[in-house]
Amino acid sequence: MDQDLGTRKTILETALRFFSRLGFESTSVLTIVSEAGVTKPALYYYFGSKDALLAAIVADYGLPLLELTGKAAKYEHDLVMNLSNLFREILNFAAAQPDYFRLLVSLYSGAPETAGYEPGNGIRKRLLVILERLFEEAAADHGNMKNRQKTYAETFFGLVQTWALLFINREVKLTAESQHRIIHQYLHGIFS
């Protein structure tokens, strides 16, 4: 049983690395199995297809992202704290799982008819539901926010995604102070 889990994990990690760097469409099953040191039948035994392998990667690696986002978005009547925590947690996740984060963004940024769009967009939609709920709850404390939770969720997610990509691609360094400034600049737009 442990060997089964080890083989599954090896296939997942190898596929993630190639999907992230070469793209889903450009990565062949042969490339994955050769690098993972397994056979094609082994890959199909665990996942059934290349599409199912991608769906497993998105789900397995996406669950911790959803969990940490849900925890950080639990509204405590301090929106600055919530958004700061969300920014930091998602940034930390992206830094710990850069291949997954890049892959996820590429999937839901792709054309809807591509094979990876639905799995990637499914995680994106679930993250947005969490953020929308936060902004809906915060609207009770901040009257000028009412009925804008979808817009706020989308723009905040876009902001975090952009900074996380810049950070993991080593284009920027983000200190606690710079993160604080980014959040306050975003909040200035909400509260004005």
C-alpha cells in the first residue's frame, strides 16, 4: 500500500513539474512516465488518463490552498487583518508550491475550450466564493461595501495572484512592510 502511494505521488509530482513548465498540452504521457520511472500502464492504473491526472493534481494540491484561504478569510470584524492574513497565506502557499501555483493560474487563464480550464477554474471559483463571503460579512460593518462582494473578491484575488507570481518569479521582494502598503492601498479603494 505504501508503495502504491509512493508511486502515485511520484507520478503526481513529475506531471506537476512538467505541466507547470511546459504546459499541459505540450507534455506527453511518455515524458511523464520516463521521468517518473514508471510505465504507461502504471500511470493509467492510478489516474485513467492524462486529463484525470491533471484533475488529480489540481484537486490534491488545491485542497490545502482552499483550506488556508477559508481559515484566513474567517471574518473577525477586522477586514485589514483578514486581508493581510489572506495575502500572506496565499503568498506563502505560492512560495511553497510555485509549480502548482503557476500551473493553476495558467489553467484558469487559458481558453475555456482547453482541457485544463475546467479543473483550474473550479478551484478559482471556490476561492472566490470564500472571498465573496468575507466581503459580504464585512459589509455589515462597512455600509459602503454592500452588494459589491463579487467585485471586491475578484479584484482582491487578482491583486494577490499578481503579487504572488511576481514574488515566486523573483521579480519583487515582499517584506512585511510592503505587504502592509499593498493591502492598505487596496483598502483605500474600497473605503473611498
